[in-house]
Amino acid sequence: MPVTDRMVQQSLSSGIAAAERQVRSSVRDRQLTQEQFDAAVSFVYNTGRTDALQPANAGRMAEVAQQMHQYVYACQYDRRGRRIP
């Protein structure tokens, strides 16, 4: 079945809206900056996880960052595209 641009935009918009709702319901006790909110929405959108945001309610933003970093997987490659161990 062909996927139209409109279908992609609708799916993206609804996914982002759901992630925004999840962030707002998970972090109720603290006001996030716009940058923090955007990062949290991106994190929830991409992982579906809100547990990493719980320390934000106590203002422990460094702990939030540490927990979010646990989901970052990166590999280095050389100029020929070979993975560097």
C-alpha cells in the first residue's frame, strides 16, 4: 500500500502529540525549560519510555540525563566504513 506524505505527517503529528502528553503526565512537579521539554518529548517519542523522566519531578535533571544516555548506542567507523572496536 502506498504511503502518502499526508499519511506520514499525520502519523508523525499524532506520535509527537502522544509523547507530549506522556511527558506532561510524567513530569508534574517541576517546570521544564523548552529545551528540556523538547528533549524529553524526543526521548519518549523514540523510546516509548517515561521512567527516565521520574527524577525530573525532584529537580534531579543530571540524573534524567544519565538515564537518557543509557539509551544512546553509538559506534565509530573509520573512513572505509569499518567499525572501530
